[in-house]
Amino acid sequence: MSKVVYEGWMVRYGRRKIGRSYIHMRYFVLEPRLLAYYKKKPQDNQLPIKTMVIDGNCRVEDRGLKTHHGHMVYVLSVYNKKEKSHRITMAAFNIQEALMWKEKLEYVIDQHQDSLVPSGQQYVSFEYKPGMDVERTASSSDHESPFSAREDEDESRPDLMRRTTIGNGPPESIFDWTKELGSELSNHNSSNQAFSRKHWRLLQCQNGLRIFEELLEVDYLPRSCSRAMKAVGVVEATCEEIFKLVMSMDGTRYEWDCSFHNGRLVEEVDGHTAILYHRLLLDWFPMVVWPRDLCYVRYWRRNDDGSYVVLFRSREHANCGPQPGFVRAHLESGGFNIAPLKPRNGRPRTQVQHLIQIDLKGWGAGYLPAFQQHCLLQMLNSVSGLREWFLQTDERSHPIRIPVMVNMAPSSLALGKGGKPQHKSSLSIDQTNGAGRNSLLMDEDSDDDDEFQIAESEQEPDTGKPESMGKKTGETSEEEPALDIDLSCFSGNLRHDDNENGRNCWRISDGNNFKIRGQSFCEDKRKTPAGKHLMDLVAVDWFKDTTRIDHVARRKGCAAQVAAEKGLFSLVVNVQMFKPVFW
């Protein structure tokens, strides 16, 4: 083995041909001209599972956050622009490890770029431009990099660009308030989006925060709902730790965000963009003023200086319509800017800016100016909540696991006096990540390799919902309500007909027609009616052939594959009759 640049355990995931996705731990080794991964740490001349030659044509694609069976991972994809179909996708459970691999990969690629760059040419930093955005109806991992189509054209340019793809970039509807004219980032950005410099005025200091309000061009106009406000504070924590809390919607959010009631993931667009539903707890005369909720798109990115940017903007979604008893507010612009500062006394320091430009709608916002400002200040105070949360947390030396989007549905909450939420029970981030850890370790020795996998570009993003935790043996609980499953998505070549006189069809018999052993069978040998069945028969396929038919679940579009894509358990029964038939 030649000199090793970097090595370590990373995550390798994919999807089997029957549609069930998997996730494995693999040992990755980066050499000066080769990237490979093994099942175990290589010994002597052990052959890797897969290798990829690293040269100046390679690119590192940042696919953002992905969820697989309760595990949230940060995904990187290494590919060669001359052979885009050959790529290696790797992921990490914490952002620091993924960024370390990204840095090492870019370092090796840069070493090979020296042989491709003619004398006198320099590297030019490249940043994503919203004008290069592609349609956002699918995940960025389902398409080639938006830069791939331009790379062949750019080879004739005098300057060579080493690109790092950051998702598909922010949607055009989101205004990036973190960029202003005259900033360093705008020197290399000729975007079509008009970034205007905002002028701010210090409104007040509250809870150790500086609260600013936007100065409009005509400032003598009365205050309107479109006026932006932001809070600026310093938090003694790393950017990654703060980013973890900002992105999570689990029970921990109640400990630092006093305006959060509950939320859920509506749609995961790609690794950097998601659509969320968010209910606000504004606590301003709840008997008179209706509560507010939001449906917004959230985009995040990590800049080269180590800072994180999280942007919000309201949007409509078919699966997130107006809710009864709530007024749908409109978030015109907002988000967090998390930037590192120099450490002091050996402790990390981070500047957190939280901007909100919101129209709360309803009669309260129009007739009661105090309502608008009260709600904005309550939402901006989440920055001080972040600061106090870290000041009261001692042990944070372990690597930060990326948070899983846990849906905080109203059923998991109980409203106490004054409308305050009383959190009953929910899985924390560590519990959620640890729930599937055993299954991940047990599957490390799997013999799955790339020959039996679906192409990574065909994989669909998970909905972000964690897998349920199993109950301990002997633990009793109330019967959970049955999950409503849409059976219309399952189909076979034999139709379903409940008519007893039907022909060439199938139907489900009543469970009471069968008797099973009761709980007291050992004493009285009595059997009881079976009752409702545990599983539903959703589809029947009838095949006729002169040879044996196996692996029916691998047939494209079969009910087993549809169930696997939806995360449902399915059981396939293959009954074969090796006799001549006369129908």
C-alpha cells in the first residue's frame, strides 16, 4: 500500500434491487492517486470493495443531509467529470468528519491539477450562482451536478476552476440577506439577484442581545409589517453545535426557543433544501388573538470560512394547506447567520445573527402595533436561549451527531395553563440516532456490493421520519391506533372484487371464519375466532410459464417494491403449481 493521505470509518449507503435501502459502515482509504473502501481495516494486500482513481478531473459534490432509516448523514460524492457514471458516495454522522474528508479530497485533487494547469494560470474560486439553478422538483442527488454540463465548455477558458457543488443552490424565491454589496463574497458573484445593502438601526439591547430594525429608504413612513428586525449575540459554542440545534425540531428546541410550539417536515427537496410546517407559540392574549403557523422553505449551506447560513421563506405546498384555528403568517425573509469568532480563554465563540421579516396577517397585526413588535422580539430572543443553553451544558466533547428531523405532532404535546406546551414524551436526538445503531452495526458484514445495487441517482430521498423504537418484553401499553395506508398505490394483474360470484378475481375472507388457539388453550383446549387480520392482502399477480418462476419481488413495479419505497413491511408468498392447467 502506498502512502496514505487520510483514512477512517465512513458511511456507505445504497438501495437493493427490491427497493429496500441499506446503510453500512465502511473503511475508506485515500491515497495520492486512489480512493478505496473496505469492509474492515485493510491488512497486508487485502483487495478493496471498490476503488476510484483520483486525478485533476475529479470533483467533490456536496449532497447535504440525507436520512436513511433514522440516521441523518452528511453526504459527499466523488466523481470524474469525464466519466460521471463512475462515482463513490460517502457520508458521515457528524459534520466535522465529513468536512475533513472534503478538505483532504480537494487537497489531493489540487495536487493533480498542477499537471493540468498551463503556466501562468491561477485557480479561481467558484461560488454557486442562483441564475444557474435547475428545476427543484427533485433531489439534487437525482440529477447530475449543475456544473457538469458546463465543465466541457469551461475547459477552453483561460482560468481553471476547481468546483465544489453545494446542492442545487438556494431557490430563486429565497432572498439571501447575508450577502451585501461590498462584501468579499460578492466580488466573485455576478448573480442576477439584486442584493441591496441594508441599513440597520439599533433599537434596543435585551437579554444580552442587540436588537436592530431595518431603515427603510423613506423612514418617516409608519411602521409596517415588511420592516425587518434582527438580533445579534455571541454564543460560547462552535458553529457546528449551534447549527445542530437550529436545524433540529425535537424536544430540545423547547429548551431554547420560546416561540416554538411544534413542527414537522413536509417535503425534503434535496440535501440542502426542505419544506417545513411550523406552529408559533406567541403567547399574546391567546383568548383574543388566534395562533399563527408557517409553511416555509428552508435552505442551508456552509461557507468556506466555516460559517453556516440558514435561510427561510414562506411558500405554499399542496400537503400543507391552511389549518383550522390558525392564521397562516407570511415569512418574507429570515434565517440564521452563524459565523465563528476568535476563541477567548480557550472557549469557542460564535456570532449568531437571527433575522425575521414577517407579516403575521390577521386583524391583530393591522390594528395592534404592539402585537407585531411583541411577537418579533419573542422570536428573536431565541438567540439568547441558544446562549443560555450552551452556558448550562457542561459536557460537549463528543462529536456532534447531525440531528434527525423529528416530527413534533400536536398529539405529542399537552397544553397547560395559558397555552404553554407540556411535552409528554418524545425521542431525543441521541435516542433516535441510537435506536438504529445496533441494526447498523449488525449489518456491517453484509455482502452487498455495487453489483446488486440500484444506481445511486435513482434513489429517492427519505421523508426524514425516524424508525419507531421497539417496546421491551413484558411492557404493556394501550393499543395504538391502526395506521391508515393508501392501498390504491398497490396493484397486480389480477383484479380485486368483493362479489362472491365474481370470476378471475380475489377477495379477503372474513377472519371470523377461522379459529385460532385462545389464551387459555392450554387449560381448556378452546379456540376463538381469529378476528381482524394483522396484515392486508394488497395485490395478487398471476403468471403462467413453462419454467419455474423465482424472485417475483424483483419484478419492476411489483407491490413489494412499492411497499419498500414507502418504508412498509411486506411479505411475498410465491405459490407455484407444476401441473398442467386448463384455465
